[in-house]
Amino acid sequence: MTTQGRAPRRPSAADGIVVVDKPATWTSHDVVSRMRTLAATRKVGHAGTLDPMATGVLVVGVGKATKLLNYIVGADKDYEATIRLGFSTTTEDADGVIVQAIAPSRYGRADLEAAAQGLTGDIMQVPSSVSAIKVDGKRAYDRVRAGEDVTLDARPARVPRFDVLEVREVSTPSGLAVDVDVFVTVSSGTYVRALGRDFALALGTVGHLTRLRRTRVGGYSLDSSRTLEELEGELAGAPTIEVLPLAQAAAATFAVRNLSADETVALGFGKRLAPNPDLGASAEEPVMLAGIDPQGELTALLKDDGTKTQPVVVFAARQ
């Protein structure tokens, strides 16, 4: 105890990434608030919001790793979801109120897979009206909660994979429905709730999500995740929680460029490097790289556009 009668402050966690298995009913902000306590630092953020109903991978950055989050959020993501056919809700998920009912048919496997195929690849998607997209400076979900009728413009989305898994009839308090378990891989900015809505419409009915679990963000998956209870338990036997160090955290999602000592110094001053011709990068499809120094430390996050490699975020101090 100190002279003021208080226990010494715990040391802050090291700079790095923690993959949290977000529990249901928690907001992403709730998780960040809890992680600030567990990591003993205010410098905590997350890469990609999960709705309260959703569970699974929430990538949390601690310390300097918060600088990576804006780039991690752009990575592809995997989800497991259950689409309930027969009822639509105000939020397009189970947290909303039922607003429409259309009795579902007995769908053949071919019908379900055709509907999924129609939503696979590069598509135009109308985001959910309760998304965080701003309309005239105000979040769409705030406008909906205020009673406004919000319709957003369609925007490009990419769905590399849309697999139909199990299908079953279910009896609900509102009537008979059909639950379809799916697995999807989506690009950043794609709304799985909207996929569920459009999947149902393609089958001539309406629908909403009753389950949503994110299983991967870029190179971070559930296999490397920990629950908040598990993280709290770590503090019983250690002064701080463990994190994925910066170099490993960056290499999990971005291609690696091993730097020479001279390149490391140059990046410390914000200088550009020659491109790596083996990457096949171009101005249309630049490549994000984790620049790792000869000691195995993360020097910078880099962008290679085929003509130059320039630092986006520099972590190394000037030499």
C-alpha cells in the first residue's frame, strides 16, 4: 500500500493486438471500456464495430497498435449467421420489432443456393437503414430511432463466399418460419444484415438475422481470441494481460517487407523506398506491407503502388 492507503497502479499492457471474443448484448464500446481497465491504459481502440446482438472477433489495439486499426478495419471478414425467413424487423435482426410477415415456402436446396449465388461476387448493396452511415451529418440509426423513414443509396460491396449450410423449419410465437444457417466472407463495408434481407427477397419472402458471429477479421480469427473473463483471469497470475506484439500483429494481416538497416533509418525520417517488384502492386491495386527491421521489430506500415513504397504509419523513432 502507498502512504495514501492505495495499492500501486498496475503496469500498462505492452503495445499490441488483443483478439476479443465479444459477448452478446455488449456494444463494441463496452468492450473497449473494459479493455482499458484490463490493459491499464486509456489508449485502446477496436477495428470494426459489432452490433450488440453479434458475437465473435473484435480486434482490439492497445497502445501504439491503435495506429494499425484504421487499416485492419479494411480487411475481409468471415461470419456465421442464421437468416430467419418469413418475418422482417425494424433493424433487420432479432433486436428489432417485426414489421412484415410473408409465409415462407418449402425451399429446395437449389433455390437457396441460387439465391446465395446471386449475392456472391461484386454486388450493389443498399445498406441497412440502422447502419452507422451518416445522412446529412447524422447517423442513419439515429434518424430511424427518431421516427424518420431512411433509405440509403446502393453502394458497391464484395462477397467472395456465400455458403448455405443447414436449413430447418421453426415454430415461433409469430408463426412458422424457416431458419437458414450460412457462412459468408465479405469485404469491408458490406452489411451481413442486408445480405440476409436480400437473400430472403430473392426467395420471394422477407427475413432477418437471428444470429451473427464474426469468426475472422483479416489474419485474426476465433482461434486466437479470448473472452473478457479469460483476460480478467490472466491478471490473477500476471501483472498485465498478454498482447500480440506489434510485428506479429501487423504480419498477421499484411504482407511483410524485411527491411535493411539503411531502409529502417530512412523510414524513421518518413522517406520513401523503392518498390518491391515481386509483389505485383499497381496504382489500381496497391499493397499494404508490414515493414520489419533486422531485429524483427515493426518499423512502419507501408503502401506499395508498384512505383514507390511509402510509409503510412511510422513506429520507429528517428535514429
